[in-house]
Amino acid sequence: MILKGKKGIIFGALDTKSIAWKVAELAHAEGAEFILSNAPIALRMGTINELAAKTNSEVVACDVSQDEDMNNLIDAAVAKYGKLDFVLHSIGMSLNVRKKNPYTDLNYDFMHKTFDISAISFHRLMQTLMKKDAMNEWGSILGLTYIASQRVFPDYNEMAEAKALLESFARSFGYHYGVSKKVRVNTISQSPTMTTAGSGVGGFDAFYTYADKMSPLGNASAEACAQYCVSLFSDYTRYVTMQNLYHDGGFSFTGISSDVMEMVAKSGE
Ligand SMILES: NC(=O)c1ccc[n+]([C@@H]2O[C@H](COP(=O)([O-])OP(=O)(O)OC[C@H]3O[C@@H](n4cnc5c(N)ncnc54)[C@H](O)[C@@H]3O)[C@@H](O)[C@H]2O)c1
């Protein structure tokens, strides 16, 4: 029960595969109470009510690209719980990826939308929380990211820049929130994971297998990611802030693995 008595908001549970879904299940098992939030359209299409019943949570709609929605959500959370201890931002969307536009022929209106939903929303969330003084001291705010922010993965498209921006907001806002309220802000850089957002990336299956074979521990699952998130919401990680934390089975520090060497050797036979 490492989250006993802690209150929060979990964004981004669309269906049972979602990383946020696994975080909600585990946070509930560890004693947390929270509001579940997603975009209105996702609430209509997804199965979040099942999760809400299971975790005894309320669902509040919020399109994270809209100031008014964000204001209303934070007001609702504070009215219900008082100040919050944790928030998970588990949100990503790219219209250019959806429309399969190649990286060298992108639509800029779509790009603006991608950055707004996938990255600027993280700043919007933290700014709204700060203005409303909605976080308890030593609270924890987490975003989810992918290593394409730091290295080139051609099929990740404009989401690479969206994630670079997200990670940068975590560092910069983490400074300001740390100084003013002792709130910590981090991003977790997760292995490829079989979810709706994940499998939208071109060539995802090959991507997934390659990462699995490159990682000494193999790809980290959504369940394992949930465990890491819960540890970062707990009091055991109070001095971790402004970090981009790799949760990837060792992928990020592996130059090449014997498995991949073998695959390459075989393909040349
Ligand atoms: N799946 C992967 O391979 C992988 C790897 C590393 C990081 N991530 C990141 O993990 C996070 C969660 O993704 P996931 O893999 O669980 O997929 P997912 O599709 O289950 O979750 C993405 C969520 O974003 C929500 N969303 C989209 N537009 C929104 C808006 N305007 N307002 C509010 N919510 C909106 C969706 O409704 C959905 O619930 C994302 O940030 C993603 O980039 C995923």
C-alpha cells in the first residue's frame, strides 16, 4: 500500500492495453484514489467506465489542448480531494502519423495539433496545477516518452519532436515547481509497447522486435511501466526530479546485442 492516502489524476486510459490503464489498476491496489480523465471522444469510444467501476474512480472529460477543459478538470479534482499528490500524463497523438504523411512532407496544421496535444498539454497541465495551488508538497508529476526524442527512429515521425519538447518541459517546469512547491516532475522513456498509440507508428512490429532483441532484459511491459510509475508517485523517490528516466530493459545504453548481430549475419548469408 505504498500509495495509501494519496490522491491524483490519471490521464490516458483508453482501453485495457493502455499504459495508463495498468497504472490505474496498480495505483488502486496500492491504496491511491484518483480521477480518470481522457478526451471526450475517447470516453465515447473507449471502455474507461469499466476501469472506473473497478477502481472506484470518477471519470472527468478533458481535451488537454483546451484551457477551459483543463481548468474544469483541476477544479473538479481539488473539489473532490483537496490538494493532489500525483498526476500521470499518458497522452500522445499525431495526425500526420495517422494520415501516414512522410516526415519530409508534413502538414503544419496537423503538426501544431500534435505538439499541442502531446507536449504543450504537459505545460498547460502543470501551469494550471500551479496557478490553482493544486499540488501537495512532495507531489509527483509524470509524463511518458520514447527514445526517438534523443536518437533518430525515422518512422516515429514528428512525434520525435513532440517527445523532445515534452522532456524539455519536464526539466524546465520541474525546476520551477521544485523551487516553489517541492513538487517533482519526470518523464519515463518506455520500451515499445503494444497499445493503440504504439501500434499507430509505421512498422511497429519490426520496431518492437528489434528493441526486444537489442535490450539485455527485453522490452519492458506496460505492467512493468505501471510499477515504475507507482514507485515514482510514492514517497520512496522524493528527490528524483527533472529526469528523463529510461525504462527500456537496457536498450538506450546498448550499442549492439549478440541477438541483433546474429540476425544481421543471417540476413547476409
Ligand atoms: N506504446 C508505446 O510503444 C509507447 C512507448 C513509449 C511511450 N509511450 C507513450 O505512452 C503514453 C500512453 O500511450 P499508450 O501507449 O498507452 O497508448 P494509448 O493509445 O492507450 O494512450 C494514448 C492516450 O492519449 C489520449 N489522448 C489523445 N488525444 C487526447 C486529447 N486531446 N486529450 C486528452 N487525451 C488525449 C488517448 O485518448 C489515449 O487514451 C503516450 O504518451 C505514448 O506516447 C508509448
